[in-house]
Amino acid sequence: ASRARCARAVRASRVVAGAGDDSAPPLFPGWRTPAMCVFWDLDNLRPPSGYETLWAYRLVEAAFEFADLVHVRAYARDGALDDETAKALTDVGVTFTRCPPVAEGADVVLSTDVANLVRGGGRLARDATDPTARDNDAAKAVASAESFGVMVCTRDEGMAECVAFAKARRDLCDGAVVAGEFVAKNMHRPQFARAMGSGAGDVGLTEGYWRVMTHVAGKTDKGILGKSALVRAADATILWDSKRLFDMPGGNASRDASDDADEETEEEETEDEDDDDGEDDDEWEVGDLDAVDAAPGGFAAMFRDGAFEPWPPGTPVPE
């Protein structure tokens, strides 16, 4: 399948059978939930222009590690997202909500929706009057699933209360995970550039990247993550990095530098041929995942029960 088709997994509706696995604690190995609703704070976890659908796919890809079906709900203050980008998101199955154009406007709406969705057993009453949600197959499938979990994508500590509520209501919600950029900004400071570049390449989770990340975050629950009320409120936290390049599905950006050198001449010739078409080769269409092998924005690790592990689950520590 092409990467563009993979991106449409945002709106995929898988058959839900059975409830969450009670044999493992939430978000631990062996745990599954039939469905997961992803709440994306676009005012906090904001993609570069043109990367919105790519980042939506990343969130879906992460949620599929735990759930059989995923629906993404995105939130932004009115005017923060242009109509074209909002349409691109809804076209791939994301339910987009415009929030009041005031400080913390998106936070209030998102946190309220988290609580109401948990209370409603996977349903939001206001979906009945919102065409983008009412006609969304993934939203309807989550609503009809036997049980579900939630993922809240933000770094805003003010969201801790709604996450804690979802986690506490185990009778209604299978588990609550937070996805946010907790340590990446500190990691990309100049003093860590050399260490970050050590190891195999500069794409994805390398030895140098892992070493810097665990150093900056602290390897115990007394570090940056352990001190976060938002992290403590969740069953687990997935660490996002908006600057790091991560491979696209089927991409090969982390191949040996020697392979890159062998292809450089051919790529330059191709670019020269395309220069006459009058288009800007540096731009690529929103949602066009075939345009790149690697792109900024992705998950690097999970933090749960006071310990780190590489992402996705089961990935060995890079050496």
C-alpha cells in the first residue's frame, strides 16, 4: 500500500470484537482496547504548514499500537487553521472543532469533550448536530465499540484534570495515554548537537538520540516527566519530537550515507529536468505522503511506571 493510502487509516473502521484485555495493566505489554479516541490540541502540538495530515497519520499509527480502531478529534482556536488545511484533515477522517478565539479556548473545549466522551461511553452528544462527526465512520465505530481508551495529544499541564478523570473511570474508559513534546525542545539545544549526531544517521531513534533523550529527561520518575502533573495523571506518556526526522512507512531515509552518495548525481539530474515546469520543487501538497522518505515529527519513546522504553513498543534500546 502507498503511504498516501496508509494515511487514510485515520478514517479506517476496523471490526471491533471483544473488550479490553484485563490481563495487563493499561498501556503495558499485552494490553489492548477495541477502540481509541485521540484528542489533538492543535494550539499546543502544531505541525508546520503542510504537515497536518502527516502528523495526523503519526497519531493514528501510535494509537493502533493499542487499539483496533482509531478516531482523531482535532481542536484549534477559530482562525488558527485555514479552511484548506481544515478540509484536508476532515478529508482523511479527522473531526475538526473550531474553538472560541480566546486564550485557552481550545483547551476548555477539548478537556470538556474528553470528560463528556468518557461519561457518554464513547459518544459525544454534540456529534448529532456536527455533520463532520455525525457522518464520520470512525466516530460512529468508536461510539459503538464495547470499550475504548483515550489519547490526549498536548503538553499543556492544564489538561491533567481531564486525563486523570479518564484514568480514574476504569468502569467507563480502558486507559488514558498522553502524547506530547515534553523533552524534545531541551534536547535540540546546541550543546547536545554533537552527541545527538553520534550513531547511525540522523533519522529516528539512534544511539546518540536515545542517550541525549534519557539524559535530558532523567531516567527515573524524579526527572522532567516525573514532575509533570500531566504525565502523572496518565497511564503512560508517549514522547513526541517535532524537529526530529522520522521515516515514513516504506521509506528508507536511514540508509547508509554511501547509498545516498551513489544516488546524488541521478537525483540532481532529475531535479534539473523538473525545474522547467514552473512549479516550486520545495513545496509539496498537503497530505501528499509520497513526496518524502522522512519528515519532521514523530514519537521516540514511551514513559510509564517511572521508566523509559523505545518507541514503538518492543523496539530494542539502540546501541
